[in-house]
Amino acid sequence: AVAVDARRVVVGGERGAEVGQAHGTHWCAELEGDSILSSEYILMKFILSQEAGAIERVRLPRIANQIRLSQRADGSWGQYPGSAPDISACVKSYLALKLMGEDVNAPHMARAREVIRTHGGAEACNTFSTFYLACLGIVSWDACPAIPPQIVMLPRWFPFHMSKVAAWTRTMILPLALCSALQPVRRLGVDVDELFLDLTAKTRLAKKPDPEHTVCWRNFFLLGDRLLKGCRRLGFTPFRQRSIKQAERWIAARMTPETTEGLGAIFPPMVYAQIAFKWLGYPREHPLIAQAERDLDAFMIDQPHADPRLDHIRLQPCFSPVWDTAIALDALSEAGYRAASDERVAKACDWLRAREVTMVGDWHENLRREDRHLRPGVDTACWAFEYKNDWYPDVDDTCMVSKALWRVGDRAGETKNRDAARRGVRWVLAMQNDDGGWAAFDRTRDRAWMEAIPFADHNAMQDPSCSDITGRVMEALVQCGLERGHPALDRGLDYLLRTQQPEGCWWGRWGSNYIYGTWQAINGLRAW
């Protein structure tokens, strides 16, 4: 049903060590990431002045080995095998290796340098990468887009509001907004001038206005960026301290170990939060920071090897136990396994039900008025991707868990699994968007103008409906007993028919190719 590498050893914590059906309860396979995780971890340690610690002196060279091992023959690094070179990944990997003492004249560094310069130079990095360069004094903070912390104070009726951006973006931009306000810098006397095609790009935002459309969202936001920076230079930053404190409280509330294992339970905001809180004056020994450090280090996977060139540590972006367990149970159900006849299956179901999110998270703000009375854990059920991420359960995991619990059924004389599945269906129905589709983390709508915001170049500023999740939801709803012809299914059908590409395929938002979207859309249509 699921293949995992049982030889894997985790050095950062016990969570990721649960491989295969660990302890007879659940599955958790490695969630593979790219070189960005390794390079950003090293850069973070240098920004925080932690690179010389006893643990770091052992770990960081082995993490640097992972960067070397993931470099491709042409000198580049990419997001996935076969992808085009990713300029941000290349620049961060090069800088991380240089900070670790790599000879810039070594052949692999020369190849990396050539790739970077061929693809637009370091100035072509995305804004999230430029923040790292600014924190290390390599570029000016003027080269980064302004993210005013005052955004946390904007009223809900305002076009831009925290509830209107993607859940993962929420957890990233507020720590970055604090960094934008505090402008942390640790100068190490190291630069990467050799990677820039135009050194003036080190002191200005690299994004250019759209020359063909004088009036457009891109130009509007670039003008706004200049105005914000001008106001900051003049000292006109109303509500600055108040907004910083409010942003700090917002982040701290979402870092408590009772509700999550790290901010957003994913790598990027867990890094940004440590940097922001250091410059807010939090010592490394503060319980919140110590826990944040443990949560991030738990993503490490130790791969010892007798050859020192192959000995390395790699990092995952997060853990995936709920997803892995649900999809494993779904596969086992195809093979005829049921909770009533196999105690291993029953225990996995018990484990999933124990992961049910019972608190109200950010998602509640976007529900329709008629659904805001729903109580997670009572009227509805929802699940997150990770071990603990109670602020951010998601539609994808909830429908997969509900489907798995329904298909494997219950122990004799029990109804716990199917009752939980029914409550999961109720939550998923409440999360359907007005366009008939489903998104990942929120009930929302497509606001395309947001993608023109200067700090939105990670191409994930928002979380609109998508065909892959909509197809999976429709399949799960029918599997869990929702009758064909239900209004929610009809709206989902209309959405899938509208989003089919002229070639007959569907785009997969949560996969790297059209196969992912097409496969899931077809399953949803077949279920309908």
C-alpha cells in the first residue's frame, strides 16, 4: 500500500522517526524537499549568530553536503528532478556554501556562478530569497519589498486582509513584516557581488514596471512600495509600534505547542519567526524560541555514510502523517482490509480520529454566516496534514481521512469511524466556495490582483478553488454516502467542466504537472 525507507534515522526529534506503520498506529514517509531547505537553514543559523555552536559545528557541514549532492551536472539547483534551474535556489545554495568556507574557484562553484549569471543574476531572486540577503547585509533592505506590519490592523472590509490571503502566506508575511520593520542585519564581510549582473540592484527593488500597461496592478503596487519606503525614510510610520506588538501576539498565539508544532507547522514561517523574534529581543532560551528551534530541527533526516562526501543531513518541509495514514488506509481498503477484521487497520483509524482538530482556527472567519455555528469536534470534523497543526486543518486531508474511515468501516458494534467521516463531510460542505470548487485551507474566492503585490512572487499569495482538490472532494463525498445530485456535487461538477483545458486536461495546483489535476478531476467526475 505504501512504500517507505525503514532505514531512515531522524536526528532532530522523534516525530519523523515513525516510519512504516510505526507502533502499529500510523504511517509517515519522508516528505522530500529541494536544496532550498538546506541552504535556508544554514543562512538562518548565520543570521542568528548560531553557526559556531557545538551542535551546529557538526550539523552544518553535513547539511552543506546535501547542497553539494543535490547540485546538478550543469551547476544548477532546481525545485524537482527535471525542472529548469531555480535562480533563487541557486543563489541561496551558492551563498550557503560560500559562508561554509567553500572555495569560490572550485569547479562546482564556478558552474553554479555561470548558471546564475546566465539566468539573470542574483537580482532575479524572488523576494523571499532577497530577505535572506538583506539580513546578511549583502543587499540593502531597499532591495526588498516593503511589508508594513500595519497590515495586521487592516479591517476585514479592506480589500487586503489577512483572512483573504492563503493560510501559508499568512504565516510567512507577518514574520517578514516584522523583519521589514526591524530590518535585522548581521554583516559577515561576505558578499556575492560576482553573482550580480548589475550591482545597483543591491540597493533597489529589482521588479520593473510594466512598460506596456501604464495603469495596471503591478505598476500600482510598485508605486505603493516606493511611497511606503519614502514614508519610512521620513519617519512617517503611524501605528508602527502598535502594529508590531499586534503582529507579535498573532504569531506567538500560533506558535504555542498546545496547538501546533511550529508556526504553520511548515519550514518557511518557522525560519522567519525565529529571525523576527530574535530582533524583537527574545533570547534563544525563551520557551517559545526554544520550542520553535526544536520543532524546526525535528525535520532533519540523518543519512550517515562512510564516505564523507556522501555523509549528509537533509531536511523535510514538514511532516505528512495524517495524509500518509489516510492514503495508506484507502489503499488497504482497495485490497479488502477492514477495521472489523484487522486490528492494525482499526488502530490506524483510532490514531486518525485522535488527530481530529477540535479548535476553531483561522478558517472559521471565512465561513458563510449560516455555517458559523458549527463546532469542530462536535458538529464537524477536520484534519491537518501534520502531527499537530490545529490552526490550519485542510480540505484535502479532511476528505481523504473521511473517505478512508468510511471505506474501512468500524470494529464490530462501533460507529466511531463512520460518525467521524460524516462530520468530516459536514465540514467539507461548509468549505465549498461560491464558484463551486474547493480550495485547500479556506473558503475563499479568486482575487487575481493580489498576485501583483511585490512580495507575492512565490506564486501562492492566495488559495483559490482548484480542480485537483475539487475532484478529490467530490469522490470522497460520494464514497461517504452523499447522494448523486446533491447541490454541492452539482456545483462541483459545473466547476470542473468550466476549468477543463481545451486539450482535455486539468491543471493540478498541488502537483507539478497536469497528470495530477487530470487524474483527480476524472475521479471526481466518475464519482458524480
